[in-house]
Amino acid sequence: MNFPLKKWLFIISAFSLFIACASRISNIPAEYASPAGTVPIPAHKQFPGNAEKGFTYLTEGDYLKSGIPVNLFKQAFLAGSGKPDLGRQGDNKGVPYDFTVITAPNGAKVGAPNCMFCHAQTWGDSVIIGLGNSLSDYSLPQQAAMAMAETALKLMNEKDRAAATNFIRAGKTTAPYLTTASKGVNIADRLTAVLAAHRDPKSFVWRNEPGLALSKEVIPTDVPAWWLLKKKNAMFYSGFGRGDFPRFLMAANLLTVTDTAEAAEVLTHFDDVLAYIYSIKPPKYPKPIDQDLASKGKPLFDKNCAKCHGKYGADENYPNLLVPLEIIKTDSALVESNFSSPQFLDWFRQSWFRTGERKADLVPFKGYIAPPLDGVWITAPYLHNGSVPNLETLLNSKTRPVYWERSFDKPEYDYEKVGWIYKEHEKQINKSTYNTTLRGYNNHGHTFGDKLNDIERKAVIEYLKTL
Ligand code: HEC
Ligand code: HEC
């Protein structure tokens, strides 16, 4: 039996309302001052952990304790995946890197997707952990697959069924909410909202009827690279994930968790996972760089871009700024939609995430964080919704394609324009075509590169390759 079960899943966040205070710092030379209207994010101390243990837990750990019974799982996911197993042994030998076989609490072995389902991507023959997966496909409705899974559940022996129930229930419940207009964009924010609606905030016990109103829209996002987090004082595109990061890091557990006792046990591993994420370095640009041109790009970057994105190299700094929508002017749907609902914020504030000594916090903001640009050469497509195919068009807004198609079967990278090779179309011709006229998919805003001339732009791009 073939199970196209890969789709939904878990995770985290990016919500919004707005922030009342725009703290402005005076007495700073204009050259260094944050651009007017931007809001610096204060630091919050995170706890140390063991990166090596974090990696093992990430790739072998049971942060999901329910999944597909292993025999069925191996038939469905193993044959011909061709994906590396990350050298894992035992039950995970030969298992694609984005899935883990774990032993459920009742002793049954099950396979389930792991964080690398969204936070790793194949690149040629290798896999880059921490690179947001921009090759995923959530464009096909999953209801039929989940109905099949539910039927299969009935045929399982009792032990397997018990170990699969939470997973299949969550998959079936969330599937109708998670279809995107094109391939390559992610649904994690929406998934988190749907899971929250189906969980009691205090106990995490599943409720069949959603306790929160759920919007009809799936607002797409790209997946941010993990190696950027070590510089950031806040998580997520809107920078609204504050306080204790491990609580957000483990939010994928909401997919299958039984109760908060289980969540508390899973949380004990996440200082280590955070230490691992902090240890990841961005991959280096693999082709020759014109150092002369790049050195001309640096002062242009420092003048036009560094106030928001920070400096790199010997004079490294990162200002951790939130940039309001009025300035950044990129698609506003993400901050207006998914988590802007007062109901959702209310759910969060009452929830287990806010209990104990080390709390997570949500501080909504109507705008986006200016991300660090380390390893930016490999993180196309660009902007929070992945609406811009390469750096060249990101830095020259008039040339951004309205409908652009890239290959998902044989992804091809353009190392000069820096991003995906694409074809431009007059309309959306298939699910591999990104349609920037849809709500949430717009490619406007961030016009800071427009004032550069072509030679300057080339120099800045050459410089960006060095980060
Ligand atoms: C279904 C896809 C998916 C899965 C699975 C997933 N994530 Fe994410 N993750 C995302 C997306 C999308 C975002 C960005 C959301 C946003 O900012 O709006 C994100 C954001 C993050 C961030 C914040 C990065 C930043 O710089 O702001 C971290 C850290 C993270 N995830 C860790 C994890 C860990 C650890 C796991 C596994 C326990 C996991 N994620 C599982 C999709 C996923
Ligand atoms: C006023 C602040 C500001 C300035 C100035 C600015 N940026 Fe940005 N930049 C942002 C914000 C905010 C985002 C995220 C916007 C979004 O995702 O919607 C961003 C996104 C980006 C991204 C996309 C990152 C990704 O992985 O998707 C790149 C690349 C980038 N900027 C480069 C530059 C360059 C080069 C310059 C100078 C020519 C520049 N920026 C000037 C605020 C700024």
C-alpha cells in the first residue's frame, strides 16, 4: 500500500497584533542609529545545552511519540526515497533523514516525520541540516490520503493502533486546512494554529471540536535557516517568539502529545536541541568569488543595508530590528492573519507554554524582523513568503517576476543571480508556478536595492556571496 502521507505536520509560529511602543534611542550618531520607526528587540538569556546530545535527540529522539506502524511505514517511505539516513543505526538505518523510527510508550515501533522534514534540504547529493526546505509540496489536498490512513488504522493490531492513533487523528483533522496554492511554501504556522484549536491550552488534551475560530486562509511562508537563530533575540518572521526558546522549538510535539506531562518530558531535551541549532554554521558559497568586486560591494552594503541587517566580518554586529509594515511594505498577510487573532493569543497566554520558571512569550508586531544574512546565497527563494526567486530581482524590485515557475523534480540553482533558475509566465500554469497576485504570496516591498545602479547591485550581490 502506498501512503502519500507526507504533508501536514507540526510546528511553530508567527503571529501578530501590534506593539505599542517604538522605543527610539537618542544621542547616537546618525550613521549608526536604527532607521526611524524600527524597533530593537531586547535580548533574553537562553540556557546552555549539549549540542551533540541535541543532534542525537533531533535525529533519533521521540519528540513525537506516535506515528505509522513501522512495517507500513517502511513500505510507504523507504522504497526508493534515495534520501540519506544521516548515518543513523539500528531502527533508523536506511530511514530517510526527514523521518525517525521511534518506540511508542506502549512498545510499538512507529515512523514519524522529524524537524528535518521542514528544516533540511537536499543539495545535490548531500543534505543540509538547518536549511529551510523550499522543495516541499503542500499543494495537493491530503484528505484522501488521511482517509486511507484512517481505514488502515482499523486493520491494525491493537498495539499498533494505539501507537498510531494520535498521529493519524492529528493528520486527518489538520489536512483540510493545509493546502497551498503552489509548491515550495510551508504551512507550519497554520498547522500550529489548527493544533492549538484542538488542544486544551492547560492540559494539551485533544478536543475533537476546535476551541478557537479558524480562518479559512493558508498564509504561506518560507522556512528560515536555523543558523540565523544564534544572532536573533526573537523567533519567527514577525519576531514575536520571545522568552524561553526551547518551548517554541518543541511545539511540533503538539501534533501527537497526549498531555502536558509528556510535553514536560520532551522539553527537558530542548536546551540541547537549541545548543545544536546554535552550533550550525552556514554553508560557504561553493564557486569562485570575485574578491575585488565583493570588496566594492561591502561599503555599499554597509551604507544601504547594514543599519537593518548588521555588519559582517571584522566589524560584525547585528541590530535585531523589527521593521514596521509601513517601511518594509512586503506582504502583510502573515502578520495580519494566522496568529493575529486575540483568541489565539488568549489561548497561548493561558497555556502550558506560559507555566513554570522559564516561560515562552508572544509579543506581536505589525512588521518583520530584518534577518541576519549569513549564508543568504543558499536560502532562496527570498522574503518571508518565498515570493522572490533570486537576489538580483530582490534588489531590483521592478524586475521581480509576477508568475514564475521552477523545477521541483530537478531543482537548478543560478549561482550568479543567486537563487532558483525560473521561467516567467503570463499566468499560473501549474503548481510549480508561484503566483504573486494571490493574497499572502505578494512580492512587493523591500525596495532598498532599487536605488543602486546595475554595477553597484552586482557588487553588493558579490559581497552577499561571501557572508
Ligand atoms: C511543517 C514544517 C516544520 C516542522 C516539522 C518544524 N518546523 Fe520549525 N519552522 C517552520 C516554519 C515555516 C518556521 C517559520 C515560521 C514563521 O516564522 O512564521 C519555523 C521556525 C522555526 C524556528 C525559528 C527560526 C527563526 O530564526 O525564527 C526554529 C528554531 C524552529 N522552527 C525549530 C524547529 C524544530 C526544533 C522542529 C522539530 C521539533 C521544527 N522546527 C519543526 C516549519 C517547521
Ligand atoms: C529598513 C530596514 C532594511 C534595509 C535598509 C534593508 N533591508 Fe533587507 N530586509 C529587511 C526586512 C525587514 C526583511 C524581511 C522582509 C520580509 O521577509 O518580508 C529583509 C529581507 C532581506 C533579504 C531576504 C532574506 C531572506 O532570506 O529571505 C535580503 C537578501 C535582504 N533583505 C538584503 C538587503 C540588502 C542587500 C539591502 C541593502 C541594499 C537591504 N536588505 C536593506 C529590512 C531591511
